[in-house]
Amino acid sequence: MQTYAASRVVVTAAFVALALVVSRPASAAQDAFDLSVPSDAMPAEAGPPPNMECAGEPLTGSGPGFSSSRDDSEDTARAAWLDKAKAVYPEASWDTALHAGVSCAVQGLYSKCFAQAIPCQPRGDGAGTAEAPQSE
């Protein structure tokens, strides 16, 4: 009889432990896999600077997989974004991008990041391409 009571306590403790793990706040579990770009990074009303020409849609870039270094993962995401952006505007850069943001998914010690921004380039003089400034 004592074995039955002991096993019942063990099973009850296991259920309580499982219930505590499952009933964690949803926000804690969601934070690790939140892939959205922060809402303050993409204001709907802000337009491009007057001297910039920008694409109509944002582009997204990410690396091939998870990385053990978050910095490397962010750099890889920006590089992948830049490859896509240069196909739209050859002079595009992360620094001239509109509404630029990076978000990362974390799995244990590894992360995978996603860079999202609208590519822009300096406006040309109306000839279709921007020329390098002449030295004086």
C-alpha cells in the first residue's frame, strides 16, 4: 500500500511540473521566435528623404541557417538583404535604407536573423543614373 501512495505522489508531482512548464506566459515563449520587424521601425507615414529615390516595397534577407553568434547572424542577414537591394538599386546600402530593422529568432544558443528595409539610392540628375561627384 505504501508503494501505491509513493507512486501516486511521484505521478502528481510530475503532472504539476508539466503544468508549470506548459502554463508559462505566452509572451515568454513568443519572444524567442518573434520574427516581426518592430512596429516603430516601419512608420507608415514617413517617406523617403527628398534627395533619395526608394523602392516601393521592403526587401527581406536572412542567412542560410542558425548561427552561434548573433552578431554574425545579423551581419549575414544584412549582407543577404544588400545582395537583393543592389539588384534594385546598384548604389543601395544599409545606411541609406528606409525603415531598416533586424529581428532574430533564437533557439537555445543559436540565432537566425532577418533584415528588412526599403532600398534607396541618391537621386540622379534626371539622366537615369547618378554620377560620382567631380573633384574641384
